[in-house]
Amino acid sequence: MAAAAAGLSWRRVSSFTGPVPRSRHGHRAVAIRELLIIFGGGNEGIADELHVYNTVTNQWFLPAVRGDIPPGCAAHGFVCDGTRILVFGGMVEYGRYSNDLYELQASRWLWKKVKPQAPSNGSPPCPRLGHSFSLYGNKCYLFGGLANESEDSNNNVPRYLNDFYELELQHGSGVVGWSIPVTKGILPSPRESHTAIVYCRKDVGSPKMYIFGGMCGCRLNDLWELDIETMTWSRPETKGTVPLPRSLHTANVIGNKMYVFGGWVPQSAGGEISAPDGEWKCTGSFSYLNLDTTEWIGLISDCQEDKSNLLPGPRAGHCAVAVGTRLYIWSGRDGYRKAWNNQVCCKDLWYLDTERPLAPSQVQLIRATTNSFQLKWDEVPTVEGYLLQLHADSPVPLVAGTPGTGAPETSVLSSQGGCSLHQSLQSVPSIPYAEMKVDHPSQTNNLIPNNVRVALSSSSKVEGKEKVAAPENKVTQETMKNHTDATGFKELNAPSLLPVCTSSSAQTSPNVAELHDLDKQSVNPDSSVTSTISSTQTMVTPQAVKTESSSTNGAVVKDETSLTTFNSKSEAAETAYVTPSTRVSTGQTNDSHSSRAPQRLPAPVKTRDRRWYDVGIFKNNSAVVSQFYLLPEETLNINSKMEGADVPDYRLLKKQDLFPGTVYRFRVAAINGCGVGPFSKISEFKTCIPGFPGAPSTVKITKSVDCIHLSWEPPVSPSGNILEYSAYLAIRSTQLQENPSQLVFMRIYCGLKTSCIVTAAQLSNAHVDYTSRPAIVFRISAKNERGYGPATQVRWLQDMKTSGSK
């Protein structure tokens, strides 16, 4: 089939929610993070509404726009600069074109008509349609289009344009004015319905604009290059087969490739250009130009026909948008009919992953019990799932090749923490929030090869409603003493940040939390911190991103590279119980009570087991791990799963429970339509040993004028009487200059109370951690008769614009 021959994996999105826009052509679209924003186009009249599609939730919505709302238009210019969008020109009604310029602030859905200054060396652009409008830096570049020479809109006298303008933008909002650059070389010939993209090679810093194809009475397939620094036009020599002449196609840059899809092409065979009145048709052909080598590569030729609905059908006047390395295509005009009033428009939305996904961040520990971990990692955009693997520090028993009859996958692994979004203080009320489900129902069974039916874990949000404890006025300040923690390892200069020895209740507070700097407010991580998927939040304000945090049940683990220590025995980073400030031995524990842990099954392995075992495939970026899949004997000669390798059929594998007091290493890889991407760096965590107290929960920070109040709840599983609590503050140190990842902590409180005051003097010595967003780091741990248990870490987010003293 055509799709298989091209090595492509197009996916049709078949399930939407919200008001789906009517099909159309001549519309335009841009992307702001995960949002596709579509405006204009025509089909039984010109559309004037703004539609937004969330690629993460599969949700369409109509934002409540306000301000100088522009009239509907088609074949207009449409560019995105951060969170503002500029619209120029287009057809506003049949035969009547526009040269108006509008600006949309997507952070507020506010339209504004702007009036740029006229160029000093000529007239401003005339009304037009089918022009290109490209952004680079703080300038937009306008080229060509079609003008109507007749004053009577019913008597259209077309004039093809090849004029070239530069529009300078003001930072954030507004424009300066038009200018007509003085260019060198020969201008491209007049045309409309062409494409223009801007690309800058990594090794050569000169940006180039490329114009391809278009219409000037007949269709074109010439390629033009403009060096933006020298303003020199040229015709680059290309290799490979040049696509057929076309117009109303799309061109998008992903990486170093310009992907060209669809358009109107001549009906005649052999690629000969038809006469102006010749037959023409829509095409579904798909090619890319390698912009570094200027070589054309054909992916789907015009003669290839796909009867299995695995490829987007032929179309022209559609929109195409790149979201990361994924290309989306929506609607467009279909069919062979030439007459404007006999058009047939597509209604489908497709996407194509053009590359394997990037490696996720290291797996982060939220909390642990004696036989489970709650884990999280940073979300990778535009992926369909994640493959999580573990490696046991202790030998894993061999398993015969007979299939297991274990419980269904959904009862073994469930993704906790939820995907619902909260609305931060700076979020936009006009943008709806929805449950974040990557839901492509038609593709679920095709996620992994070999017809694997792996349950993609759904998410749920756990909310807490704890009250703020009264602050403690007494503050004890001293450097932390060495102590033996729940794992039996002796640590220096820092409290342990070890797994929590608690029950597996979903209400248990996590190990790591992140709080915002909100003046005179109690900040509850269970209710005030965004729950998961912060990088795919529906808001589009740049300010709102600063207050996002990725959390599960209030625990934040996003981008916590400062919590990582590196073990020289491993080629990758191995997180030792997420305890950065010490070097922790990975050998046998010296805890005299460790013999109380359940005895492990023996395994006849002489050397250290280096195999990786699949935990499962997860739809979202968090997981609760209590079991993993064992490999049958015939596959034990495979040391590790290579990138892109087939995932086994989990229904045929047995499962192994996690053991108490055992070190496990984790890595995760993202999955998209191109397969399994590279694995993350390695993280290392240890399950708890029974008897030690769990970590304190529900940490809250209340800011006053000259101090802050730090409070917490007792561990859910104290495992006896709590004798005392210790609270620590990460402080500035010369050791940090030598090794920024090795945080140095000072004890600021020790006592039975579950709250304390942190004075301004103490905060003045605080270290601000910049590994993700700027934050001050606290740790709180509890002690019972057996010793100190794991610590809860809290990252208190700082607004460095207003907290210069911190």
C-alpha cells in the first residue's frame, strides 16, 4: 500500500468533543503550543469565527473573542508570534479583497485592528489574496498574491503580484510599519496561492526564505530562495524529483525538512504544465525538501492511490500545522470540479509523526511503599504513550516460557495524579479547561506492534482539603547531623529523601511538592498546584506558564534534576533514592533490621542481572508500579530493549511483585507513530523497609511580611510513635559552586510540633534552585523509635522579578 511503501504512519483523528467547525478551504491555521488556532476560509460563505483545537484533549472550542473582531476572510496571511497572531488581507467577499491588518492577543482572545505606517519609499500593500506572509524575528515578510484591478467586485480583473514588503513588529503588541526592502538578484515571477517558509541552518546562521509553486495563469513548481540578511534572491539548484506544479498546497518546516502536501496539479500526465484552460485536479502527493542539501524526496506520489483510508485524501486549500515534530492537516477542497460553486470539502483531521519522539526526562519519585512506587516524568509533546522499564538490583527469578495467567494489566498498573487542569491566578477565563486525555480511539489498538492490547492507564485527580496548621514560633537552627535512615544508609549534610513507608492509599501525601510564592496566602499543594501535564496546559498566556507545576496529589516531580546524584558505576545518571547531597552506596544495606524483609526468590545468576523488564505502557506521564513483566527463558539472551524494538505481547508474560528494601532502576521511552524513541537517563529508587515512619504530608507555606510559616501533617503511616520532626532549608554554599547538583541543607527546626517559622534572616541564606523554575527547597522528615524516615521535599516557587533578595 501507499502508506506502507512510503514508510509513513498517518493517523486520522476520529473522535472529537466540542463544536467542530464546518469543512472549508482557504482557511489558515497556526499553533500555540498544543493548540491549533484556525481562522477564516470559505464554504457556502466566508467563515468569520475563530476555532481552536486542543491536540492533547481532542477538544474543539470557540473562544469568546472581543475587541475589533475582523470580518471573515479567505486566502489571507496568518502568522503567530508567541501568543499573538497577525492577520493580513484576504478575500472578504467574492471579488473584494482586503489589505487590513489585525492582531489577536490569544492570551486574552482580544482582537485589535492595527494601522502600520506606510513605507517611506512607496505605497503600502494593495488589497490582495493568496499572498504569503512569513515571520522571522520581529519582522513579517509579505510576497505576491492576487489583486483585483476592477473597481466593480462583480467584474473581476485579476493581477498577479510579485511585490515584496517587510513589516516590523513591536515587542509584545503592535507594529511599527511597512517598508520595501532593497533586494538583489531577480525577483520571483508574479504568483498567488504559493507557499513561503523561513529556515535557518544550525551551523550557518543566515536565515533563508523559500518560496515554492503557486499560480500565475498556470501552476508553478519553481523554488526561490531569499537570503534575509543580504536580501538576495536566487534559484537554488535541487536534486531529486521536483514535485508537480501546484497551487493551494501547504509547506511546513519540521527540523531541516520542508514538507509539501496536496494542492491543485495539472491533470495531464508526465508533469507537463497545462494551458491556462487545461484540466487540473486535487492531489494527495506528499514530498519534502531537505533544506540543508536541497534534495527533494518523494513520500507519496500523485499516482499512488490508497484505498484503505490510511492516507489523507487529495485536497487543496487545506491547512497544515506543525506541533513539535507532528504535522496536522485539516479540511480543504476535494474532488476534480473546477467550478467554485461545485466544491466538495473534506471534513477530516489527520496527523503524521515525522520523527521518533525525544527521550523523556528522568523518572522521578513521588512516593514509595514497601512494595510499590508512584512515579512521574516530564511529558513529551505529541506522543501516544510511554514504555516504562525497570532493572532490579537483586537477581530476578527465571521464568519458564509458558504464558502467565496473571491479573489484567489494568489491575496491576494505574496512572495516578490525573490530568485535570486548574486555573492559575494568571490564566485566561475565556479558555476552557478539560480533562487531559490523549484520546485517539481509532488508533489505540495500533499503538504498539504485534497487535498488543496494553491497557493505557487513565488518570484521576486526588484532591486534599486539609487545614493549615498553626505556626510554631520556636526555631532551632543548626547544621544537620549524620543519622541512619530507613534504608540503613548513613548520609551526610542532608536529610534522606527516601521512599515513604506507607500504605498504598491514594490519599497518602507524596515525597516531593512544589509551591508557589503567593503573598499572604496559604498554599496547599493538594489543591493549589496544577495536576500534571503542565506542558500541555490549555492556557496560552506566557505569564501563566511561570506558575505551572506538574504534580500528582500535590507532589511535584517535574524537571527535578537537582535531586539527582550520579553513580560512577553507571554510564547514565542513576538517581540514588533522589538524594543529591550525598553519595549513597548501592551495595548491600547495613540495616540490622533488614533481615525482617520477606525473603526473595532465589535465582541461579552468578553475575549481576543487566536485563531490563517492561513495567508496561502508559498513556500519561505517571504510573504506580507494583509489578513488572518477566521475560520467558527463550528471550533471556536479550540484554536490553533497543530503541524502536517491538514490544512483546504482555498477555503471554508472567508478572513479578516488587520486594521491600530493594533497589530498582527505571527508564522510560516515549512512543508515537514512528515507534519507540530513545530511553531517558536512569533513575534509581528503593522500596521501603517496614517499621520506619512515612514522610510528613500536606506541606503548606504561608507567607508573612518578615517570615514564612511552614506546616505539615504527620505521616499517614507513623509505624509507632513520632518522637520528633526535623525541617531543613537548602542554603548557599561553596560546595554548590563546585557541584550545583549537590544541595547543602541546614536544619531550621527540630521538635514535636508540626509547624515552624522560617525567619527572614534564615531565608536570606537560602539557595535558589534553578534546575527548573526558580525555587527555595525545604525538606521535612519524621523520626520514630527506629530512626528517621524519608523526607518530604518542597520546592517553593519564586518570582525572581519581585524577590531579588532571595
